[in-house]
Amino acid sequence: DTPWFPMKVYDASSGTPKPAEYTPLPKAEKPYKLCVLFPHMKDSFWVAVAYGIVKQAEAMNVNMNLYEAGGYENLPKQLSQFDDCMASGPDAIIVGAISGAGLSKKFEEAKAKGVPVVGVTNPLPPNALPAANYVDFVAMGEVTGEGLLAQTKPADKLNIVTFPGPAGSGWAESFNEGFKKAVAKNPNAKILAEKFGDSGVAVQLQLIQDALQAYPGMNVIWGTAPTAEAAIGAVAEAGRNNLKIVSSYENQAMLDALNRGDILAFATQYPVGEGAIAIDQAVRLIEKKPVMSLVQPIAAVIDKTTVPKLQMDLVLAPSSWTPVYSVKAK
Amino acid sequence: MSTALTAAEPRGTIGLRAIAGRIGFLPGLLLLLVAGMSAVDPQFYGIINILNILRNASLLAIVACGQALVIVAGGFDLSVGAVVALASVVTAKTMAATAAAFPGNVVLVIASGVAAGLGCGVVVGLVNGFCVAKLKVSGFVVTLGTMSATAGVGLMITNGIPVYGMPDIFVKSFGRAQAFGLPTAVHVALIVIILMVFAQRRTLFGRYVYAIGGNVDAAVVSGVSIQRHIVGTYVVSSVLAALTGILLTAQVGSGQASFGGDRMMLQSIAAAVIGGVSLRGGVGRVELVAISALFLTILGNALNLLHVDSRLQPVFLGVIMVAAVALDELIRRRRGRV
Amino acid sequence: MSDLELSVMAKDTDRAKPLSDRCVWNAVLPAALVVLLFGFAAFDRSVLSSANLLNIAQQTSYLALFAMAQTVVILTRGFDLALGPTVSMVSVGTALAMAGAAATGHETGVVLLAGLSAGFGLGIACGLFNGVVIALLGVNPFVATLGSYNIAIGIATTLSSGRPVQGVPKIFSELFYGGSLFGVPAAIVITVAVGIVLHLILSRTVFGRSLYILGTNSRAAAVAGLPVKRILVATYVLCSALAALGAIMMTARTGSGEPNLGGALSLQAIAGAVVGGTSLAGGRGGVGTAVLGALFITILSNGMNLTRIDGYVQMVVLGAIVIIGVLLDRLRLERSSQ
Amino acid sequence: MDVDVAPKPAEPLLQLRGISKHFTGVQALDRIDLGVRAGELHVLFGENGAGKSTLINVVSGTFPPDEGSFHFEGEEIRHLTPQRARAIGISPVFQEFSLVPSLTVEENLFLGREITTGGVLRAREMRKRAQALIDELGFDLDPSRRVDDLSRAHQQMAEIAKALLGKVRLLILDEPTASLTERETGRLFELIARLKSRGVGLIYVSHRMREIRTLADRVTVLRDGRHVRTLDAASSTDGELVELMTGRKIDLLYPTITHKPGKVIVDVENLTLADGSVRDVNFYGRAGEITGIAGLVGCGKSELIRAIYGIEPATSGAIRIDGAPYEFPAARRSLKRGIAYFPANRTAEGLALSRPIRENASMTVLDLPAFARFGVLRQAAERAKIGGIMAQLQLRPPNIERAAGALSGGNRQKVMLARALTRELTVFLFDEPSVGIDVGAKLEVYEFMKSLVEAGAAVIVVSSELPEALALSNRLYVMHHGRIVAELTGADRTEQNVLSSFFRDHLTAEVA
Ligand SMILES: Nc1ncnc2c1ncn2[C@@H]1O[C@H](COP(=O)(O)OP(=O)(O)OP(=O)(O)O)[C@@H](O)[C@H]1O
Ligand SMILES: Nc1ncnc2c1ncn2[C@@H]1O[C@H](COP(=O)(O)OP(=O)(O)OP(=O)(O)O)[C@@H](O)[C@H]1O
Ligand SMILES: [Mg+2]
Ligand SMILES: [Mg+2]
């Protein structure tokens, strides 16, 4: 049972996002064979996407196999996995791309072979695919920036250090760009520095510790979820309780932290919903039914005020749920 | 007698080379770096910064010491990074589980967690040691394999989702605690280093590790039992890696499969090699390895304090790393000549 | 690497019968490959489908190329940790150059030329750096290539500002990826061609001969008047040049310059070489071993993907297989020398 | 060393029956019998590859025999390990040393037998005992030196000292004098005498007839891993032994070389080396004669010729080759100028053991068009040329595709010598040319040198074996403390004069 729909989204098929409601098909006509590619399954964000995919696949009774490339540094592996998918003769492929540009050749091949491909969660070059659903990372970054400004009085000075994530990952850079665009609207907000680094807690912790020393004036930390998680401890240790922490995406830790009041806010793009929608889009493509070619979940910044009315099962997989990599149709 | 003379002058030259060869000029370089940084940026010698440096250096040093031991024995341990991660998640999971089973019994909870974490280290170490010593597969390959496997297990357990639910005391009064003004990690590291120095200098184990690394065949005909000691080195290395994993867990407050990883592995070997451990085996002292761990940590810290663009930082790091070792090599050769 | 391995190698090979019948690698590993293939096919018949076999061949061709690159330096008892980052850097450089040239309205010939020269230029520069630092400054390969590892990463991410570099002309991809000769995809054609040439270089030229002698006993090579330093430099240049070629082919495959393309390639390439039977102790291995190892790893992960084995389980299996593969190779050596 | 007093000499100390050992490809030992009595010195005599070292390795527990029985002091021994062997008083001095280069002499002495309390080393005590032992042996060896800082000669002393640490009932010496000079050899012989008098049994391997004569009580001759005969040293002649060993007649005299000194080819002026092992040395070598260099250990004689070849850095002085100044010597350029160097340590500096003989022999000529054009090898030509040369040198076994590591000492040296015939050379620098090679092979090497000089080449021989140096050379330089202290020609080339030139030097040293 997937009580997620109808789900409020933007329909960006035409290029300009229009508010819309997304409702998937009740069932697939046949138990199709779907192949799903993920960059990795190493945090609760992608687990959430997987949750949506698995549940929806079960609901629509299709076969699904999920492959994860083991991290953003493994583009070659994802390319090979795409080839392996194609070789296993699927009815459609769903891709959380490590690099949209990097996979573009694969997309062309799939098209040539008549295998529909759906993009999920990670942005792609415009019109690369017949159907996709993701929030543009730049937009996502902007949302977090606006969220921050909304949380703070226009008057007070913001000295921000950003911790976008691993340099060269693409997504880190895009988040950062969006965020900078947003905060630029407030003359009192200043970006002191941008500290790229692997999105692991240990690495981020070192970056934060050094930043706390290097930028005594810093009063806002914006970065990945692991950044925020690391920051909580480090900040407390350094006794800099005036510091505001904002996370550019969601996970269980962020939710708990927000409830404890350790962080100011985090952004969400409803990953569970994205996963579910991707399955439906794939089925529609297979069955040549009308499909929303670019769905954009309505990204939102969650803070103390909004957290109560948050539809949690669209944001995170239940902690009891452990990922499964394949679904067999009945 | 004539031979007194014979012995005399060669020894002179060799004595000098020895000094250069055994200590190197790393300590000097370290002092230089510290002095320079202190001059440029007062933030550097701020107490908190120093504590950060010391804590991070300690974590690296602990792993590097184990790594050094393996390399001295003529091996290689690529699996340390993965062990750090595995130990972290296993410790956290175990604590969470026992905490659920015996609420309130903090001592038991922590003990079980730590034991489980170190246990992982022992197991991986034994596997590595067995494959190298008994199956005679090169250490590089074996640990390359166990690295992948260990990381896989760590992720299987957690799906990369952080593991919470360990008692606060573990975090507050161990991970983030300080004694005599120093973080726990530093104390642990100091103890480890002292023990290792003692082992290398004064114990049979240390002596045999040197012998095996220096010339296996000679060790064999001299009746040294090779296999036991090789296994020993790998176990020590893995256990120390596990220890680091536990310390990290205590400090961060959650078990994370993202700890350690390739970077930790590469750093530990770099620390060992820069600390004068020869990849050919038979040569190397842990105290210098510890110093070079400190050196590397300060280097990273300095680049941040100096506001170097974080995309360019690797470039600086790489150049300095190579330059340091090259200089050391150069000086060593010079001394060798005069 | 380890003296232990060294001594094992010595026992196995030194007193063995004529080289010729040792070089005929008897069928153990190839056989294992076939068994693997059919084993997987038992679970999923599509494994043996012509489409998938071609797919395997194509995937292998990339890894094989990188494994060959590593093999060349491993023959001299070194290795190149910087291979992966070099690939990233070359990918970005090539793409930028071509995008730039295209933007300034040059015709395709010039654009391609710009791309290739930029790519190989960067690659060779990296190789020169490694070679000079290792051969002339006497820094050990690990530190040297770890240094260039960092440097290359820095350059790649800075040049690309961390984002994929778009604007790679179609023809480029057509040529190095889409294209085919008698229905054989470009990647396979190129790798086979390179493989043959490299094999000839290793077996038929003074350079190749010197490589093996240097790897077996560098002291003797020096006393015999071989230009040891020049050979070493050339070796690392060759390695990086091959890496650059691979990077260019992968860039054609992705259709964009990827600042993270090389990520985990360094160790994978070493694994490929070693699993195939290249000895980290130097002096043993060649194109054959590299290709064999690459095939082994590719078939394994391909099979596991098609038979739907979970990602993390795959990591564990892969780890185990790497060790077993090398173990087989060792046993094979012992047999073949009896 | 502590040695308990002689037991009943009736039954032999060590009794081997039907010992066999098979290695991949070779039957190294084939049903060997051997009996060693307490207080006797038993010589193992045989060609390179006859199986002497293998037998010794079996006796000292390094590897188990495939078959045969092993009795020591009357009781049967099974599953002998190195530890066990040392425990019961069998201590070997290996041909390939059992020393760890990165450890100090003292650490090596105690390796495997450290004095500890609960796994903790008792350094001071070990230091004391090591020093005591070295003093007792009268070696000038500094126990705190790292072994890799020592010359081969000093490593040999360390290896001997190592064997004599602890309880000794049976001492095994595998070519102990190969890299010792007269003085240490003398010391060693005194020591052996002392041990014999205390009832210690000795197994002794050597290729030097002189030693066998002076030391041996009984001699066991091995050939191709088989026991040929055991005979009393007193009642047997050298010729007899060699005939048994080789299976053919060989006369054991040094070849008579007719030197026709021509113009000076090698001319060295005030040469001083960076490590001070050679200090302002002047000497020259002429075409058509053998110039010898003799001297005590560590006198720098190796370093001198290594410097000429360009593998030891010189700080000052001039080298002239055929009149033309030769600056910044380097191996490659030396070869181009026609200078070849034959290292004393063939495993470390000569051969790539796991590569085929062919590649090892052609190593120095890959720059010649005859072997490679435009960097491409001409393997057919190579095979033919090297094949011919190895045949001419009578390589045994004659297959040039085998790995060099599979050859015995003598044949390895032949592979080195082959390099002399692969290209145009005028100067030949030999460092300890006959170390560790059997009598037959030695003679072949000497004949080889003879042919070289008589063809007009300039040959320079560094040797620690004084008779060899005297017999071969036309002019003999004597080095001491890195300096040349005497140049002996014609009739003055006598052991007396060589030795006295040291003593003269001592006196001056004392005075100064
Ligand atoms: N008393 C000593 N103790 C230890 N090592 C010594 C002593 N005297 C000299 N040496 C070593 O011997 C080296 C001299 O080289 P080497 O012994 O090869 O000269 P050599 O005259 O060629 O002797 P040989 O050729 O007989 O070995 C010096 O570099 C030094 O390391
Ligand atoms: N570890 C080994 N593996 C294979 N073959 C071996 C090994 N050791 C010795 N052999 C072979 O056994 C035979 C006897 O070798 P050994 O070293 O005992 O001869 P040797 O009498 O000591 O010769 P030398 O006088 O040169 O020392 C030789 O043919 C040698 O090639
Ligand atoms: Mg021998
Ligand atoms: Mg010498």
C-alpha cells in the first residue's frame, strides 16, 4: 500500500514548471522487467529512493533489479552496469546517474535499441531522456539558501562557509552554485569560503574543525547531511553555540537533529516519492501511455515550524525497512 | 693493530650516514612547518586548533604504526581503511543491541561494543596473515582482496546508514573527553606508540619482524618461525585500525561505514614511508612514523588555515609530500658521500 | 613486493626448467574463466548471449588497457597510484581542449588534434613527473605516485570546476567509441592493437628486455651498463601514455570530460595486472597476464550483475576471488616448474 | 663458544646413510653416505653443483632429505629443524650467508637464539657475549655495525662467529675462506685446530687444494650428487682427488702466461674515492700483461677497480684510458671505451637469476648493431652468437635458455666471462675471479685470462687469494688502508715481500 498519491509536484515537461498532481497507474499490464541503476546505497537518502522504487514496483507488480555503483567515483562501473543491464534484456531502465553528461552516450544507445530509460533523482542534460523526475540541484541549492534567509532577520550579518561535498562530483558544485545564487540576494550574507571534501562524517569533521579555527567570524555552516552531523559535535565542543547549521539534503540524522534543535533546517525533495514516480513513468513508457516527461517534486526546506506537517513516509524509508535489490513480480 | 685503523674511517662515514639514514630530517621539517605556521597565523597555535591537530594526528598515527609494522616485515596492508569502517559500525551496532538488551548496564554495553570492534580487527588480521603466511600470496594482493570484502561486509551491515544508539557516556566521557588537557585519542595513541617502540626495540617479536623483513631465508635457517610472526604483524595492524575505528565512533557519536576508506589506507602507508619505513622491508621505526603522521596532519590543517582553495589543496599536498621525501633522499646521499 | 613473496618466487622460478615452458601459462586461470562463465550461464542464460559476450569484451578492453599500463611499471618493481587521477585529468583536458577549439570555430580535424594532443600531453607530463621523481630524485614509487595522485586530482577538479565538461564533438565519440572495424567496436580494436604493439615492445626491443632485467636485478643492470634511470623514466611515461589513451577512449564513451572518471581505477588496474599473474616482485608478467586479469575481473562482475547478486555481496566475492586468482597463479607456477 | 670435552671417539659423531634430495629438475643428492668423527676435519670435495651445499643444508636441518637415515651422537634424528640442529650442537657456516643485512652483527649472531626474559630482549647481556666471542675469535669486527655496511669479508667473519655462538659439537664450514684474505684465513685455521683438539667434528667445503692439504683428515668426493669415495687425506694426492672429482685428468698448475707488456692502457693518478676507501692511488696497467692487486680485507682494492669502471664515486684524481683522459666514468661509457668489470659478487651485481642465460650474457651489448637495430633486438643473431660463445666456454648444461639461477657457481662465472667475448674490449677488470668456483672451472678461468692477455688485452686482477694473485700477475700492486704500499715485479713477487710490505706499513703506523 502506497498512500503517497496523489502527490503534489511540478510538471516541467513544457520547460516551465506548472503545479500538478501525480497519480500512478494502478497496475502494469504485464510483469515487466525493470533495471535500476544507483550511484550508491551508502546513505539513507538513496535508501529512501530505493524504498519508493521497491514499494511501487510491488504495487504495480513488475520485476525490478537494482545495481549500485558503490560511489560517485565509480562512473566507469555505472557505465558497465548500464551495459550489463542492456545485455540482460530489460523492458526499461531507471537511472540515478552518477553524471548525466557521462551517461548521455548510453542513453543514445538505449534509444537506438528501443529501451526506454527514466532518470530519477539526479539531474540530466535537458531532453536527454523520454521521461525523468528530479529536482534540479541548482534549484535545490537555491531553496536551501532561501530557507536560510527566511529563517534569519534580513538585518543580521551572515558569515557563511559552505561544505558542498566532494569536488568533481558535479552535484556538490551545483548545490553550491544554487545556494550562492540565493544568498546573494541578501547583501548582509557573505560567503567566507567553500570547503569541498568527501561527504563522510570523518572527513567533514576535520574540515569543520579547521574552518572553526580559520574563520572566527563564521556563523553559518551550510553543507551536506554528513557535514551537519559532524558540525553538531564540533560546534558544541568549540562552544560556538551561536552557529546556524543548514543541511542541503535529508537523512534520518538530520530529522533527529532538527527535532533536537541541533540544526536550523534541512532541504528535502521527497526521495521516496521520486522513486515511486520513476517506476510509474517507466511502465507508462513501456505501455506507450501518456507520461509526464519531466516531473519535479516540490523541494522544500524543513525547519522546526514545518516539520510537524511533513509527510514523513515521502522523505525517508521506515527505519525498520532494509533495502532489497530485486523485486519478483507475482 | 692495523685493523683498528681499517675499521676506523669507514665507520666514521657510516656513522654519519647512519644518523641521516636512521632519523632523517623529518623532525627538522616538522619544526620548520610549525614555526612557519605560527609566524604566519596565530590561529595555528590556538589551543583548540592544537588539540584538533593532535587528535587527528593520533588517529592516523595509530593506524600508521600498525601499517609500519607490516611493511617492516616485508608486507603491505591495504585493508586498514576498511577495517576502520567495519570496526566502527560493528561497535556501534553491538552497543545499540546490548543497550537494548540490558538497559542501564553501561559498562557491559561499552565493553561488549569495544570487544566486538576489536574482534573484527583480529578476524581480518588473522585472515590476512593466514593468506600471506600459509598460502604464500603476496600481502598486497591479499589485503587488496580483504579490503574489498571487509568494506562490503561493513556496508551490508548498515547500508551505509549511520548507526546510533550507543550510550552517551561512551561519547561524552570517552570520545569527546579530555584528560590532563588532552583528548582521549591522544592518550591512546601515546600508549600505542610507546608499546610499539618497546616491541620493536626490546622484544623478540620486534626483532624477528625486522629479521623476516630483512632476509626471510636467513631468518628461516636461523630457526625463526616465520609464519607466526607474519600473522602477528597483520593482526596487530588490523587491531590498531579497529581501535582507530572505535575512537572515531566515540568521537562522532555514530557508527559510520564511511570512516577510514582508501584515503585512510593511503595516508597510513604514506605516513609510514615518509617516516622512513622501507617498502623493501627490514627497516623502519614507529616513532618516526608517528612524527610523519603529525607532519601530514599539520600540513592539511595549514592549507585550511591559509585559506587555500580546497580544489587546489591536493596539488600543494602532493608537491610538498614528494619534495619532502626527495629532499630527505638527497641529503641522505650527500651524507653518504662526504 | 614483500621479501617473502620474493623468496617464494625465487624458489619457484630460479632453478626452473627452460623459460619457454614457464611462459606457456598452463590452463589453470583461463580454465577458471571458462568455468566461471558457464557457472553464471547456468543461472542466467543471457550471460552467454553473443550480445553479452561482446559487452564483456568491450568492458574488458578498457580495464585491460589500464592493467597493461600498470604491468609495465610493476615489471620494474614499482606501481602507479596516480593512474586513476591521470585518467580524470586527461579526460577533462581533452574535453576542454576540444570544446574550446570547437567553440572558436575550427574544423573537426583541428578540434580532434587539439583534444588528442591535450590529452596525451597531460598524460605524458604526468608520466615524466613520476619518472623523474622516481628515477632521478630516488623517491620510492609509492610516495612519488601518491604525490602525483593528489596533484592530478587537484588539476582535474580545478580545470573542470568539478563539473562534467560538455561540448565533446560527435565525431570524437564516433571515432573512439561508436566506430567499429568489421563490426568490432573501436574500443576492442584499439586495445587489441595496443596490446600487440606493447607485447612486441616488451619481447622484441632493447627497452623491453632491459625492463625485465631491471625488474629482476637492478644492481646487475646498472653494473652491466644499462641506462637504468632513462629506462625507468621511459617506463613511467609509457604507463601514463597508455592511461591517457584509455582516458580518451572512456571520454569518448561518456561523451563528456569527467573530473571523476578515474576515481577508483588505480587499484583496480593493479588488481587486474596482479590477478593475471604479474609479480609485484618485478620481472615477471606481460600483456598476457594483464589481459587475463582484466578478463577475470570483468567476467566476474558482469556475471554477478546478470545473476542479480547484491552490490555488497559482490564486493565480498570479488575480494575473495582476487586472492584465489593469485593463489591459483602461484600454484600454477610451482606445477609448471616441476 | 662452549664445547664439552670429547666423547668416545669410537662411533662417528655424525652418520648419514643413503641420503637423497631431489629438487625441481635435479637430483641434487643421490644416496649419499657420510660419517664424521669427533675431532676430525672431514672435507667435502666436488665440482660446482656436485651437491655439497645441499648436503650441508640437509645436515643442518634447512630442508629434509627425501630418504635416508640420520644419526647424530649415536641416536637417530628425524624431522630435523634448524632450531633442533643448533640445539644439539650442529652449527653451519653457509656459503650464501644466513645474515640479515638490515640488522647489526650482534643482532645477527643471536638471531633465533636471543637471550630473553618473557619475550623481552636482554640487550646488554647479548652485547657482552657477542663482544667476548668476537674477541676470542680474534676477528676485527665491530658488533654494532650493520651487516650491509660490511664488506663481504667481514660478513664472512660474522657468519663464522654466528656459527660458533652457543654449544658446538659439529661445525660445518661451506667455503669459509672464499672471501677471506691470508690473515683471517690464518686466524680461522688456528681456531679450527683448537676446535679439533676439543673433540669438535668439522665438515669443510673448499675448492682450494692448499687448504685441503693443510686441514683435511679425510676427504669425501662427490660427483653429480653421488658419493664417489672417501679417502684419507694423508694417503692421497691432489691429482687423485681431482681425477675422482671430475672423472678426468687435469694438471693443477697455474697456466704459464707469457706477458708481452705493451703501452700503458689504464693510468690512474692520485685517485681518491668519496667513501675514503681509496686514497690518492697511482697505478697503471699495460696491454699484454696481467696487473695484480693484492691486499688485506677492506683495503679498498675492489673499490679501486670499481671506481675505474665507474660504479664507485671518486672525489679527486685522474683516470686515463689509452692516453685519453676519462672523466666521470660510468659503466655504460666504460664499456663503450672497451673496459669491462667482472664483479666479485655474481648473484648481487652480476646476474639476473630468473632470466635466461642468453639474456644475461648479452646484457652488456644491447647497444651494438650486431644485437639490436633501432632498438629492436635481433634475437636470431643473439641466440647464435651467445650459443657459440657458451659452447666455447663449455657451459654445463649447454642449454642457454635455462634461467641463470639454475647454474652452479662455476657456470655462473662462465656466463659472466661470456660478456668479455661479446664485444670489442681492451681492459678487463676482474674482482675475485675465482671466488667459489671449483678447481676445474678455476683453471678454465685462468686459461681464459691467459688467452686475453696473449691477445694483447690489459687485464687487472683483484684477488684475496695471494697465490693466485702472484701466479697470474706480471706486476703486483699491494694495497693497504686504501693506499698502494708496494709494486712488485719479476723475482720480488713472493708471498714474503707481499706480507712484509704490510708489516712495514704497520711499523710506520705504530711510529706515527
Ligand atoms: N674493521 C672493519 N669492520 C667492518 N667493516 C670494515 C672494516 N674495515 C673495512 N670494512 C669494510 O670494507 C669495505 C672495503 O671494501 P672491501 O672490503 O671490498 O675492500 P677490498 O680490499 O676489496 O676487500 P675484499 O675485496 O677482500 O672484500 C669498507 O667499505 C668497509 O665497509
Ligand atoms: N633450492 C634449490 N632449488 C633447485 N635446485 C637446487 C637448489 N639448490 C641446489 N640446487 C641444485 O642442486 C645441485 C647441487 O647444488 P649445490 O649448491 O649443493 O652444489 P655445490 O656442490 O654446493 O656447488 P658449489 O661448489 O658451486 O657451491 C645443483 O645442480 C643446483 O642447481
Ligand atoms: Mg655450494
Ligand atoms: Mg672486494
